[in-house]
Amino acid sequence: MLSDKLNIISKYNIHPDDVKFIVREKPIIDTANEASRRALLVANMEIDNASLISMDEIRNSKRVMYWKIQENKADVDIAGIVWMDSGTCKLFKGRISSP
């Protein structure tokens, strides 16, 4: 299950380049790609309060990857990992709404 895999990545601070070996699904956003970085900056995203991370932290982080966990009529629920400049990573969940 995706959430279990993301918990492992977060717990052990797995390097972003190694995530593909654990998740085995392409993220819908990976900010190693400049187009994904730009999409993240303009996304209408709401972060789950339980995630303990702010949208500013996500947008200013070293790298972000997230995956779709459920699609609704007007929005998409996501789960992802943020790699901070300090080298640690954090798990987050949220929702992207249509503009």
C-alpha cells in the first residue's frame, strides 16, 4: 500500500533517487523536474493539518514527490514526501482542488 511505503521512506530518510525502487509508481509531481516545480508553485493545494508541515515549507523544500491516492469529482487527494534542506524528509497528505 502506498501509505505504508511512504511511511518507510519518511522514517528512514530514503534518498529521493531511491524512492522509485520502493514505491514502484511514478509520482504525479517530482520537483526534480522543472515543470513539476512550477506546477507545485501554482497548485491549489490544501495540506492536511495532521501532516505538521506548511505549504510554504513544501514549496521551499529541496525536493517534493507526491502521488494520487484518490480522485473525487472536483479534487484529488494526494500523499507525498518532502525532502528538507537539512536532509530529513517528511510525509504529508493533502488535496488539490480544481481552479
